[in-house]
Amino acid sequence: MAEQVMIEAAGREVPLSNPQKVFFPACGVTKLDLVRYYLEVADAILIQLRDRPTVLKRYVNGAGEEPFFQKRVPDSAPEWLQTATVTFPSGRSARELLPNDAAHLVWGVNLGVIDWNPWPVRAPDLDHPDELRVDLDPTPQASFADVRTVALCAREVLSEHGLVGFPKTSGSRGMHINVPILAEHEFGAVRRAALALAREVERRLPELATSRWWKEERHGVFIDYNQNARDRTVACAYSVRATPDARVSTPLEWSEVPDVDPGELRIDTVPARLAERGDPAAGIAAAARPLASLLELVALDEQRGLGDAPWPPQYAKAPGEPTRVQPSRARRQ
């Protein structure tokens, strides 16, 4: 086994250690195979990543082991790496990677990165998201057919508010819809708009969709509005996911959503699909629209008595947030 090979990418030679190390034991995909995949889809994935601060989710022993998140680019990193300094809700800051070309992708995979998790902002404006992200997370009892139905309902709501959604498989059991918006609002407003969207879908599909944060209250498909809080990220389009069959989070045409099978979208099938059909998410930046109409839905919810909803536990208590106590525990008190 070669200990190291040099990979040519974006006019640079990037070292790759242990290229034959198996990252996906069930299907035999190696570290070098993962690099070759990302080089093959580089133009498409870089549309999603360029100028976005990105967390390094490192699977140093492959997809079968637990990853760890590295938010700071090490001081020992090559000088050519592009970075941006982000500020977290805690007030701390870190220099995170901007994966702006294929050489950055190779460098990341060499550290064990399998999927890429960018912020919904672009440098230099790191305080105003240019995407609202709809994360459809099925409960164990929900089917993928339920996820597809909820996705199509979310599309209807978005369209009614002048917004365009770009759907993709999550690479696991769910789906994501990336919604390009004008970078005019801070994270709190975008999250609040995502909550209003989730509640509207819940009203239309009360048996299938939920905006309830507490797991004990959820049913069907949870619409995770908190993925729009500062420092929350999801795997981007064309990311390989750490599943046994090396599935890919794959952009879709809306016409594909009713029948898509995520198991067919893998590291060995997506490059050919991309070459044959093109990239359904290629025009995402040009589709950015104002968030104003969805923010009007926020105001309407407040008139109905629906204020904020719980934040994740690591965030400071927000103004108007309900008591952050598990409902069953609150009933016992």
C-alpha cells in the first residue's frame, strides 16, 4: 500500500496519505475513490461551497466510525488554503475553511472529510444568510413517501410566498430544500421565517408534518427550523454521506421528487447522472428572492398567538422563547 500519492487539482499538487484505506467497508470505497468522486463532481459541488465557511466533519477511520467536528483550520495548514473567520453564538470565533476549488476538496478528504457542511452565508458577508434551509427529518415511524409528500407541500408554501426551493435527497432518510434568498436579514429572522414555513406546512398536513421541537411530541416528518440558527449546518448537495452504500445528497428536479429512490443515488451512480442530465441546482444563486412575504407569515402567526419556538440547548435563551423544559417533565412539576 502506498503511504502517499500526489493528487493534481486546481493547478496544485495535494498530498493524499493512505490512498487505499477503505472508507466504506460494505462497498469497498477507498479514500482515493472518494477523492476521485469529488474531482469528478467538483464544478457542481463548488457551486454549493464557494465562499461558504465550512465545518470539517472528519471520519478519520472511515464511515463506520463516529466523526468529530473540527471548526478551526489548523495553523499547520497550507498557506494557499482560503479561510474566513466566523463568530459563534457564544461570542467565540474561528477560522473556517472556504472550499473554493478542487484542491481544497482533496485537502479536506485527506483529513477524513466525507461530507461537506457549509454555513448558509458567503464571504465577506458572514452575518446575513443567502439561503433558508428546509430540513425534513422523518421520525422512525415515518416513511420516505411521507417525506416526499411533505416536500411537495413545502414547495407550494414557498411558491405562494414568492420563493423557489431546490430539493435534494439528504443522503439518509430525509430530504432538504435549499431556498435562495437575498442576503438582507440576520440569522434570527431567517430562522423565524423557517419556523413560520414549518407551521404552515404542519397546518396543511397535520397527520404527516410537525414543527414540534421536543422529540416526544413529534410525529411523521419533523421540519427542523433550527437548522437556520447561526452555526448550524447541513451536508451540501453532492456530498457523499457516511452510509454503508456511500449515498450522495443529490439535487433533484421537482418532477423527480414523487418517485425518487435515495438508494439509487450513490458515489458510483451520481457522476454519470450529473454528466447525462446536468445539475438541477446549477441556477440556485440566480433564483434568490426577498424573504419579505414569508416574514409577513411570521407576523400573522404572532397575531394567532404563536410566538417563538424552542432553540437548541446550547443557545442562549431567546426573547419570546417558551420555557425550555421537556413537556413531560413540565407536566410533572
